[in-house]
Amino acid sequence: MQVVAREFTLTLSRATLPSGRAIVELVNFGEDAHDLRLQQSGGGAVYAWATDQPGGVEDKLVKLAPGRYVLWCSLAGHRALGMVATLRVVRRRS
């Protein structure tokens, strides 16, 4: 799944993923630096991507259980300006 960061939005290439392992790619198409955090709603581990400068790309392999996840840019004020998104992870079919 790709997450595109721009001032001041996060756009997901998919709103739903199957549970299990997934590659999440942060792409910074903005003019400012951005990073990414991903956490299951209700708490738990926080996956963190480094701060990318404009044009930067960073992939991370994550393992996601079924549920809702919040993604956001953790740089000062960016989340409050709208850099937040929701991902739904559904149980993988056998």
C-alpha cells in the first residue's frame, strides 16, 4: 500500500488491506518534510517511518492484525492540519 504525503493530507492507495504482512510505502510528494506513524485504534505498537524530504520514499514491512488503524504525520502541527488517515484491516480469507 502506498501513502502519499502532501501539505496537509495523507492519501492511501487502498482503504482496506487483508491481515498479515504488508509493505507500506511512504512517498513525499509535498514541498515540506513529512514522516508517518501507524497504530491500531485503541493502542498497541506504533510503526514509525523516518522523516522524508520532498521526493523521498521509504518502505516498511509491517504485520497487521484485523481492525482499524490510524496513520498520521507526527511532525509539529501536521496532524492537526489534516495529515491523518484511517485504514481498515480485514481477516485474510483462507
